[in-house]
Amino acid sequence: MLTSRALVRGLKSGFWRPLSSTSSVQAAHGKDMSPDVLDPSVPQYNNRLDTPLSDVPFVRNLNSEQRQLKEKEKEPWTKLTKEEKIALYRLAHELTYPEMRRGSSEWKTVLGGVFIFLGFSGMLVWWQRIFVFGEVPHTLSDEWVEKQTQRMIDMRINPVGGFAYHWDYVKKQWK
């Protein structure tokens, strides 16, 4: 447990100084962040059927041709060609609805993985039956089970509601 005296001593000695440095504060506020890190506080583009109109356009950094097209967009759309309208749509959206609804071939990969797993499991079971497990114990043979059953009947195992209850001792057969 830290006392206030230990806390002040730690702050004066610089023990906790790296935790509150200006560089870490600037990095937290986007000043020194690398370009690969996404800022979760900024809206992100997504292709989803349940949210068709994203808050941000698909292409954020426009080149010179795209900037000219965006300027031309402010004019009447009757002056735009079909290709320009499609290019404008592609600036705002990555996929159309039919492209979003189109299925993928991922099911083939999943099914292939399942078959590989089942094949490997089958090979493992086969290998274990041949090389790991020994012969079937003699206690599982038909004559042994028959002798064991007769012994349990002779000993009158559980005569009230169990094994011996189902044997008729007078007729010497199962009830």
C-alpha cells in the first residue's frame, strides 16, 4: 500500500515520470502515431447490408483525377457520363448490393478442412486399433459372458429389482 509520502517521493525521483510524459500524451492524441494504427474514435468505412450508407466514403485520399470528378459532381448530373457516375459511386462505396450479397467460396475451404480433419481422425483411430490396442480381452467373448451371466444368476445378484429379478428359477429361463 502506498502512503502519500511514498507517492510524493516517487514523483520527485522520477520513478513514475515515463507514465505521464508529453510524448505518450501526444501519441495518445494522434500526434506521433504510426500510419498503420487505426483511430477508433474516427468513423470507419464498412460494407454491410444492414448499414447501407456508411458515415465515411470508401476513398478518403483523392488523387487529382478523383478531385476533378468530385468538382464535376457539383454540377448537374445530366452532364455526367455513365462511367463518371459509376466512378463517383465507387469513390463513396466499395461494393454494390449485388456484390455484397454474392456468396463466397469459403464454404469449400471449410468443408475441405472438415474432411481433412475427419480423414486424419480416421487414420489415427485405424492406427490405434492396429498398433496401440491389443487383442480383445477374453472377458468379452460370448462363452465368458454366458458363464458370467450364469454365475450372477446362481448367486442371485439383486433379486428384488435387478438382474436376478428377470430370471425364473423354477423354469430356468428369462421371464
